[in-house]
Amino acid sequence: MKRRLFNRSFLSLLAAGASWPTAGRAEPGGFPSLVSLVVPFAPGGGADQLAREFANAAQPLIPGTTFVIDNKPGANGAIANRHVARQKPDGSTFLLGTSSTHALGPLLTRSEVDPVADFSPATLLAETSTAWAIQATAPWRNLQEAIAAARKTPMTYGTFGVGSSAHLYGLVLAGATGAKLEHVPYKGSSQAITDLLAGHVDSVFLTTSALDAMAKHGKIRLLAVSGAERTQMLPDVPTFGEQGVPRLEFNGWFGLFGPKGVAAPLLDRLASVARVLADDQGFKNRLVSQGYDWVGSTPSAFGRELTKTIDIYRQIVATTPADELTR
């Protein structure tokens, strides 16, 4: 079964780009034998998980090329962004950028690189919802109880970094409800979850992919999810909007960027790999079970999504006190 699935996917990939040279050869436009996929978060979190899923599934579709995950956490993606932007545009290095690290972060803090001008968008891989979660043993049984408690006594919430999309969700929630929420940033989702379970923070705002396992094991309680509709992975968890909290109808995304100047055939080939995986129902179902809605876009479509996301975040940032965005 696996061999037949591989053959179908590989034939589809060849049909999408039959003129491409074999990866690993020293031919113009070919991928090198080793490709570094830089992840801006620590191992174990949602972004790291998605990067490894993609690398494992994509590797047999680009014969002769090995994908290696390179975790460079810190500064909400700024470290990873800077590293990738400085690499040669020869297809040897790509960044797993997110709406948090690549769209929001540069709006909040000074950056040595421009998220649009200094990168080559390859493909929008997936979208994901963000959830507000508490310990399963916490006294608040639902969203309204948690908000009511936070209006009286400040409640801490952990995220995967200052200036992250999760940080922004907490600010929007506080502004929309009057809840007193104090931000506690971490370098990755796994560290935030560890401290939540240990009782060091009252709650966390993290992607559903990062929270799914603990929720299924009954360790945490999900109060609400972002987005206009409920996520496929957690159909029983209502959105913020359903529960009367506005302004949290947008979701996060994950996509691949190369340094500025990567040749179009390389970007197109990587996008074609993502589209082949979009036709693999088993792969898509596995990703849904982890909290991702797989997309697999063209480079141009991903570029438009980046611009759209930056515009949404810019509007929210403009109406939020500056000191709340940097702590």
C-alpha cells in the first residue's frame, strides 16, 4: 500500500515538473543533496512537528535530497529569519515561517531583515487554530467563568514568544472582555505546556496542534478556539465568536520561505511537492489529527496570503497600546 501511494505521488510530481533536473546533481536549478529546513522554535512544539512531517513526506518526492531540521529558537523567529535571509539562494536553506514569526513579529520589533523583500515565498503549507487552555483541574469550567475570574484577579497566560500571534490573541481577548491577562513568553510551545501543567502559569494561548495530545489525555481543558469556524480536529470546542467574544476570527499559518533570489523552478518544485501531499488523503487526515488544515499553495498565492496577514495584524497593532505589545 505504501509503495503504491508513493508511486502515484511521484508520478504526479513528475507530471507537474518533468523538465526539472534530478535533485542532488550539480545542474542549474537542481536542489543540493542536503537541504536545511530552519524552524524558529525549539524541538517538540507545533512548528517543529509540522516541519518534520513535511520533511519525512517530501524527501522521497525529491530523490537524492535529504531534508535536515535545524531548530533556531528565540526572539519570536528573528534569529531564524536573520539566519535564512543571509544564506545563498541556491535551494540549500528554507525557513518554516509562521504568521507569528514572519508577519506579526516584524511589526512589533526592529528587524535586520524585511519579511517581504528579503525572502522568496515557496508555499503555504497549512493553517491552524489557536486555543486558550487551562489545567484540567483549574476551577474555571468554561470560557465565561475564566473571563469572569480574570476580570477580578490577573491571570497569566503563556505563549511561544513576545510578539507572537498567540501573544496577540491574548491582547485581543483582554481588550474585548476586560479580562486582566499577564503575558509570560517562552521559546517554544512545549516549555509553556510544561509550566502550565506544573502550575507556574494559569493558562496558555497555543496552537491546537501543540495542545492536542495533552487535551486528549485529559491534562488540560480547551476553553475556545480561534477562527470563523470550529477546527476539524476539535469539533466539540466552540470558537470565541460562538461564545460572544469578537475579533478572534483569524487563524495562524505555516509556510516555506527561501532567501531572496531563489530560482523560480526551485520554488515551483517545492510548491508542487506540497500540492502532491494535498492529494494524499492519508497524509491530510494525519495532519488534521494534529491540528493542521493542509493547503499546499503556489508561491504567488503564498505571497498574497503574507501581505493579507500583515495587513490584518497591522490594524490590530495600531489599536493596541505599545507597551502591551513588547512584554
